Amino acid sequence: MKKAFALAAVAAMTAASAAPALAGPYVGGKAVIKGTDEDYSKSELELRVGYGTKIGSLKPYIEVGPNWEMKDGVDEASTSKTLEIGTKIKMTDNLGGKIKAEYTLPDDGDADVDWKYEASIGYDF
């Protein structure tokens, strides 16, 4: 059942997860299924509503949305809410980067806020 839920989520997200081409509001998401060898360990589903714009060589954005995680052997999914703020940066015609901060608050009121800061750079040939 969990695998079927995860596969259905992947199919739904594939249809609905287009990145914004122009400035303005957008909707997206991601589904992940994880395991080792033949053993399934968990599935994750995240949905986002966001807003992006372009300011010179920067493309700042903000996203917010719910997350679900279903671990193997657990009968109920854990849920959380995430806020992501970041920007894509075009440095040259071929060189670009991305910087983002992500904060996740589990729906369990006693849980700590998880955070992640990420920076990446890429060169297109």
C-alpha cells in the first residue's frame, strides 16, 4: 500500500511540477521513494506554493507548503510545514548559482525546527 501511495504521488507530481518560467505565483512539488537494495525504507511528498520574480541577474523566490513522510513499518505519515527562501544568480552567460535557506517545522508541537542552508554553482558548456 505504501509503495502504491508513493508511486501515485510520483505520477501526480510529474504532471503538476513545472518550474516557473516567468515571474509570479507558481505551484510545484516533489515525491521521493528511498530504500537500500530491495528494501523500501520511506517515501516523502512535498507540495509548494511560491512566488518568484526577476531583479537584474537575480531570480529571488519564496515557497511554503506541507510535507508528508511515511516510513516503513509505521502506520501513519508524519507531517510538517516548510518555508524556503532563495535566489538563482546568473553571473555570466554560462555561469550561474543558487542560494537558499529552508526551515521545516514538524506538526508535532514539541519538535525542533529543522533548517538547511544550501549554495550551488554550475557552468553550462
